[in-house]
Amino acid sequence: MKFQILLMSLLLNCSFVFGQWQSLNGPNDLDIYSVGANGSTIFAGTNGDGLYVSYDDGQTWSLAADIPDYHYIHSIVKSDQNIFAGQYRSTDNGISWVIMENGFLPCCVTSIASSGSKVFAGAYNYKGVRTSDDYGQTWVAPANDLLSHNEVYAVAINGNNLFAGTRTNGVFLSTDNGANWDTINNGLTSMDIRYLTVCGTNIFASTYNGRFLSADNGANWVNVNNGLSHYPGAVASYGGNLIAVDSLRVFVSYDLGQSWISVNEGLESKIVYSVAIDEPYIYVGTISSGVWRRPLSEVGLTENTKNTDFNIFPNPAIDNITIQSQKKGAMLSIYNLQGQLLLSQQIQQEKTELNINNLVAGVYILKLVYKDKTEGIKLVKE
């Protein structure tokens, strides 16, 4: 009863900001078409102004050495000790760069995907997918097959399956590292594919007619736009969840696109173009407003509960949940996705049972603060 009275009081009277996107001080007045990070080193690829790098966690930015300031950097990918940025590769975390020649694409690279030493790339105005077996040191041009006649805008890997999204003929699948390709477009209503992302065992496609999801390696596609515009924005995945750019806004889906929640606090009026994840942050690149980031935990994204200091069960829940944590003295808070604080309670024992019957059905964030560490877990109320 005491918990229910406290919860009702907070529902009626309290509203607090549950974090927001933070600017990383640049690079401003540029169109950031790709973004990436590796620890405290952050990368921003531009649309014809080269690559910018911050070596101090976003405090300052400089033009990357060895990359001309007129190059288009539309794809940034991390693979083991390598960073790929457009036509360039770095093995020292962005301090120096070498251009990838030896059969590589001499034009604007649209997408790069990697799996171990294997790397695959597509580019504007060049047909097919280039492949490399040695981290991009040497490249093989595409064979004369179905895909070799198509301009490739997106590349993604899911196990032994390699996917290529084209400008005019939809999605192609290869099960032999790009040697042979087949079209897989059943259910797609647009053949102009701009982004492909793997989410668990699912494939997510961003097109000029909305977003589509396939749970069977592209054999069938279903529309999962569900309130988003048809703008073909960038998309990333984390822990089975999706993060999508919809022009002026950033959205998260916890249910593979069946529903989308805005997580745009702090980015109002900004035009968001690119997105990437490097734990513990989500990074976005904007048009003329630099790079921004936000902790994954603030929007309820965690890879799995074994990496956190607390767990909740059951989840989803109907009326009662149990919070398990050994961090006695930690502060537990429940927020809705608009940032409103609904509950704040200190953890006094290893297991704490809470009645959530007064919460309406939906998605919430449980936030645990202990000393200088903050973690969040998504809670679904049915």
C-alpha cells in the first residue's frame, strides 16, 4: 500500500528529464553522412569534406591525416583492429590512413560490411559488391552475375548470408561469400534500398517506401513503418532492438518495428542523418550541427541482463515485478518514455517486489543509480 500511494503521488505531481542527447562540439557546418566510434576516438564522415576525427572523446576535432578534404565518407565500419572509412583503412585507430587500392572501388563507397578478415563493399556508380579476404588489403571485382549489373547502396552480413541492397532492383542474397546472388524481394514495395541492418536473426531494410523486416533471410518482407515517414533513414541494431533515423527524429523499437518510440530529447530542430553504436553510447551525425550521443541505458537498451548489476522478472509483467540486485543502497527509478519519473525508491535488500498495477500498458525504463554508475533496463507492462 505504501508503494502504491507513492507511485500515485509521483504520477500526479512529478516530471523530470530522463537525460537527453549531448553535443560533441562539432564538427559543425558539415553534413555528417556517417559516424562511428572506437572508445574515446570518434569519427565523422562527411558528404564531400573528408573525414573528421576526435581523439579526446569529442572535445576537439581535426581533419583526418592522409584523407583529402574533398572526399566523400559515407560509411564507417570497425572490424577487429581495422577502421574502414570510405576508400580508406586505418590500423592504428585513425591516427594514419591508407587508401585501399588493389582492385578496390575508386569512387564514393556507400556501404561496408565485415566478418572477421572478410570485407564487402558497394559504391555509387559502380556495379556489384567488391570482396576482400585480407581486411581490405586486396580486392576482387564482382563476377558477371545478377548483382554485377546493379548499383549497391547497402551491404549486411548475417552468419553465412550476405545481403546487398540496390538502387533499382531491391535486395540480393549470397550464401557463398558473394560468388553468386539471387533476388529476394517478396513483400517489398520499393526496390530502392538505402540501408540494411541485421537485428538478431532478422534483416531490416530502409527504403523509399518505408521500413521492412524479414525473419527468414529475405524470403519474405513485411512493412514495419508503423507511424514513421517514408524517408529512408539510417538504422542500427543493439541487443535485438532497432534505432532508426527519421529525418528530424530518432526512434527506438523494442519489438522489431511493430511500434516506435521517439527518443529525440535534445535533438529538437536538428536534421539527423547517420547513426552508430559503440558501447555505452548511441552516436548520430547531423546536417550542419555536428555529432551527438546518448547513453544506451537512457533509452533502455542493454545487450543482456548478465552484463548489468540488476535484473527484473517477470518481464513483460502484468501487476508485480521483482528487482534483483546486490547493490544495496542503490536508487531505483521508473520512467516512462517521455522522461517522466513515476517512481523513486532505494534498494534495501537483494530482492525487491513492486506492484505496478497502476501503470498503464506500455514500455518503461527502470534506472538504477549506484555511486557513479547508472544502468537502465526496459520494462514492458501488459
